[in-house]
Amino acid sequence: MLAATGTRETLRSKSYIFEPKLDGYRALCLKRGGTLQFISRNNRDITPEFPELAFGDLIKSDCLLDGEIVIYDEKGNPSFALMQQRKHLRPPPTYVAFDILELEGRDLRGLPLSERKKLLLETVKEGGNLQTMPSTENGEELWNVITARGLEGVMAKKKDSIYITGRSRAWLKIKFEKTVDCVIVGYATKTREIASLALGLYNAAALTYVGQVGTGFSESLLERLSKELVRASNDAALPKNVHPVVPEKVCEVKYLEYTKDGRLRAPVFLRIRDDKPPRECTIDQVTKGA
């Protein structure tokens, strides 16, 4: 289940519970017998990437959990930068479970979130690198705490929401700045091989060009992208100075606004999202609730 974009007005609502928005890798955790398996959002088995997450004895029954794999920095804040370091350099990860979808063969997706939360707490025992997501009904108070700690934002989830596949406005992400996950559809060359990245968002089945981002990169990232981006055939929908690439990589950018002519205003590159499939980069990120 994916969240839509919300606004701070939601923080005053009594229909939601509120959770910190963690900056990590979204992953399902499947327990069968004594074995744990972690599945990414693009349906990839990432279990071998996180061997430290061996907490099967803390989960009472076979189940399917939804949660976030995070790495905490020295201040106790989730750090996406640490997540992207090589395994032998990064601190150990933690799995933060926020939902339970199956329990002992029973599908729980049709239950209200409030009931699923109770079952989650009955099934999972916190310890080591396994946590359950804290929540509150006071969204404004949580917002103040998150602001003080410099975290990413707040998740608002309707108490009676069932768990569905895809994006739903029953779950909202409320962030401090406007950000959007885009597909890299090309690049432009000026004084260096990659001077800017062309960005696209899916509008139904078609990729729509929404502009270029030319700031926020490190030299090491540009060097990496020059090796990883695969040139594609010419695309008439892109500006003439853009070299099209196979649309398989996702990046997150922050921006001021989405303009009437369908462009991101003043975008700044934030990071590559290897954990997110391109098809989830839809235009409703900027056209609804932004």
C-alpha cells in the first residue's frame, strides 16, 4: 500500500493515526517456520543484503509484515546515506514493522488498520534490530517532535483503512518540503558528460517529461551514472539537447512547484532510489494534494 501526498491540515484530524516517516528501504518481511525473507517494493529478494536481520525468534507466528529497513546515525535518526554505504562500512540495519498483512495463513488486509496494529503488537516482540513503529493520535505534537529532530515528515493513516495494492489517500505522507520520485529518461551534456538529468513521470502508461535537474549531484555519482545509464533511441517528446536513456532508474528531487505547463520548478537532485520501481513514479505525486 502506497501513500498519497497530504498537507499539514490533516495533522488536526481525529480520523488518523500518525507515525514518523522513516528514511530507509520499504520491505515486506515474510516469516515461514524459522526462515525470514525480505522483499523490496520492486519484488526483489533483498534478504542476502541484510544478513543482520535475523530476528525470527522475536516473531511468534508465521506472518507477513510490512515495514522499513533503516540505519540510525549517531543521533538516532534514520539515515538513507548510511543505507547506501558498502555493507562492511555501514552500521547494522533495523527493521521497523508498521503493519501485518497475514497471520498463520489468514489474510488480514481487509481488517481496519486499528485491528491490524493490535495483532502486530501481539505477534512481534521488540528487541535487537527489530522494532515496531510508534504511533500517536496527536499529529501536531508529532510534527513538532519530527521538526525538532530534522526528520523527513509524518505519515497519516486512517484508523479504519484496509490494506490495498497501489496508492491510496487513506494513507498520506506529509513532508517538510516538496519532493517527487522521478524516472531518469535522459541526460544533457555541456561542460561535462552529464550536466543535467531529464525527468519523467508516468501518466497512465506513458512517460511524461517534467523537466531537467542540474544541481545537487556529487562528482562520484555522475561518474557512476555515466556507466549505468543505457542510451536509448531518440525520443521526440524530449528536448533536442537530451540524450534518451532506458527508463529504468529512479531519483528523488525536491522542487518549488509543479507549473501549469507541466514542469518541475527549481528541482534539486536528492538521491538515487534503487529501492523503488519506475512504474511507481506517477504524475499524481505532483498533481494531487501537492
